[in-house]
Amino acid sequence: MGLWAFIVAGLAVAAWGLVSWVSPSTSCRGVEMGPGDTCEYASLTDESAGRVQRYEDRIEVARQQAPFAVAAGLGMVVFGAALARRPVTGAATSDRR
């Protein structure tokens, strides 16, 4: 069952990446952004860094990163399928002494 769960997880990652690629969304500190919105960078101490990123910039970055999620998911599927097709070996099935 564990190997099939690996394959299903890979399919989920690939699907998530595909959806993110086709219809990306972005937020700024938990608030959904829309066209024309901007988001100011903040440091870990919530101090203003003075750098601003536009909605369009964030969507472009999301679209550039999505193919890696699709590739990672498909890689998980291929790896899981290869492991699932491998013959079971172990102490109980071995003829070695």
C-alpha cells in the first residue's frame, strides 16, 4: 500500500503544479492579491525593507516555478511505479542459505 500512496502523492503534486501553472494565485501576508496590487517586502522583524513587488511580478514567478512541481510529481509517479513493479525480495522469499 505504501508504494501506491507514493504514486498517488506524486499525482497530487503534479496536479497541484499544473493548476498553479494554468491559474496561479498569490497573496501578500495572507491577503489575496489582484491585478494592480503591490506588496511591500518586510523583514522577519516586520521592518519595512523599501522593496515593492507587483501582482504581475508574483504571478510570473509562480508560473516559472510551477513546471518544477509538475516534474517533481511525475518523477515521484515514475519512481513509485518502478518500485511497485520490482519483484518482492526478502528473507521469506529468498532461497539463499
